[in-house]
Amino acid sequence: MTRHLVTALIALVFGFAGAGIWSLSGFGHQQTRNYLISNPDILPEMADAYQSQQSQDQLAQVADDVRAPFPGAVLGNPEGSRTLVKFTDYACGYCRVSVADVERLISEDPELRVVIREWPIFQGSDVPARMALAAAKQGKYAAFHHAMFELGSPTAENILIAAEEAGLDLDAAREFGASEEATAELAKNQSLAQQLGFTGTPSWVAGDNVMEGAVGYNRLSSALGS
């Protein structure tokens, strides 16, 4: 943890987040310094709280864009009152593991809308991501999405199988996958992920909570307030 972060955390604790940079060795802060040295275990908790607040601030700037799905790229109830956003990649094993958590949440909450943001970060995974967007255009996103993850690695063969299982018009899907609209959507998702500070998949926006990794059903459920 950097000295700058420690300084900022101390400022937050005492309600002076906007008061500027403090010197830990300065007069009047010796007791604070001694307390932190004697109780170093609270620093990770402070860091988590500080970073959580930063994430919420970042989310506030892009919340509407993040929660507005690419047309058709939604699981669960498209008109649901609660929204979970998942940034995902078909080559991501943790994304595959988390599919069951999302399905459980959907099955238990008829008001849950799951917005999927295709974020291909692994080499070659833009190919299934583009096909997924094409599936969304054809109203068959969920079928392709689940078939793709069930098949495992996103090889050319598996992408074709998933597309056929979902009943896609392959010619139309390939044409759309190569379109500027598909390219723009992937670029938008990349930009949103960067603005939210995400470094990998899966990443989530659950209610007002921003999280990374295969966090599991319990944490997602708690974040959604369900």
C-alpha cells in the first residue's frame, strides 16, 4: 500500500477527504500514526472501503451507458427492476464458472435483468463475441450464449456448432459480425470497462456495486439486495 493511499485513507477516516495531503509525521497526527502502527489489520479494510468509494464514483459517471444493453443481449427479465451487468469473454474459464451463479440468480428472482457486455480480452475471442452480438440481433442471444459456454473453448468449430444450435441465420450473422455496428459495440464495452477500472473478466456491476472476478452467487445476491 502506498504512502499516498495511507494518507488518503486517514483523511477519509477523519472526514477530511478534500483537505489535501497530510504528512504522517506532522504534529497532531502522532496518535493516529501510533494507532495505525498498532492496528495494521485495519488498513486493508480501509483500502477496500476507499477503493469501493472510488468505484462507485466512477460508476456514477457511466451508469446509464453500462446498464443500457446492446439490443437483445439480455438474460432474465428484460424489463426487470433489478439489474446485474456482466462483462464477459467466451475464452474465460471464470466466466464459464459464473454462468451457473447467474442462472441461479435468474431462477430465484423474476425481476432480475442481466445485461451482458461482450468484452473479448483474450486473443481470438472477438470472433465469438461478434457472433453473440449477431445472435442478439436475431433474438437468439441466450441460446448462443449458453451453447458457447457449454461447448468450452471458443474454437471455430465450437462457434459454428453454437450458432447452429441457437438456430442462427449464419450468412446474416457473419455479415453483422463484420459490421461497424458490432465493432463499435465491442469498442464501447472496452471503454466502459476501462472507465470502471476493470482489469479482467468476469467483471460486474450489481446494483451500485462494482466487482471483479468469479465472486460467486452469495456475493452477487447480496450486492443486488435480493
